[in-house]
Amino acid sequence: MSLSHLYQQTILEHAKHPRNAGRLEHPTHHGAGKNPLCGDALELMLHMEGNRITDVAFVGEGCAISQASCSLMTSEIKGKTVEEAEQLMKLLTIHLTAEPLEGLPGRLEILGGVRDYPSRVKCAMLAWRVLESILSEGGEVSTEDGN
């Protein structure tokens, strides 16, 4: 099976059956983001105990890439410390925008296929930008400014 086919299959699977979709009853942290150029929008809710993300959920709408990326992200950060989540964000940003990296968890590495579609990188990064905003205490993000 080619990497391109695996990328498409994984994106479609997570878009159709997103992990951690829904709302947390009592989140300790909340953030929202949108990409008005393509209509992607999401809310991300975290429950944190100390420095650890103990639960995470999201609601949103948008393209398959934005929804799949959020599903993959929430699966990967659950149980991680803030520092571990921030490290994943940094690695994924490099992986999607600069150069392919080894060492990302396999599920996240598959998002590297988005590099072949530069206009879709913002879609894949939206959930991660919202997470970054939450962890830095802002909570709101929009990608219309080019970030």
C-alpha cells in the first residue's frame, strides 16, 4: 500500500469516525478556532490535572483534513503532559511546513501527506493552533491572518 493511499485512508477514517468528538462536561480549559477562508471551525475542551491532559474532546465542522487532524491530535495528547503536547506541536509544525521528520508517532506522521497540498496545511494545523492557544492561556485563534 502506498503512503499516499494510507494518508487518504487515514484522513477519511478519522473524518468519518472522529475520536474524542463531543463535549466534556466540566473542562478546565477551552479554546476555539476558525479558518474563515475554508469554513473550518472547532472548539477544543481539555480537562487537566496539574500539568497533565487527562481528557480531551472537540466539536467542530469543516473539511476532512481539519476534522481528521483534530481527531488524531486528541488521541495523541490524551494523558500527555503540557510539555509533551508542546513538543508534539513543534515537531508536527516542522513536519508539515518545512521537512519530513522521523520520530513522530505513526498516526501523526501520516499527516505529512498534507505537505503535498500547501493550501491545506492550515486545515491540518487548526486544531494544533487552538491547543497552542489554550496552553498559552489565550484560547481563541483564527487562521485568516496567515498563521
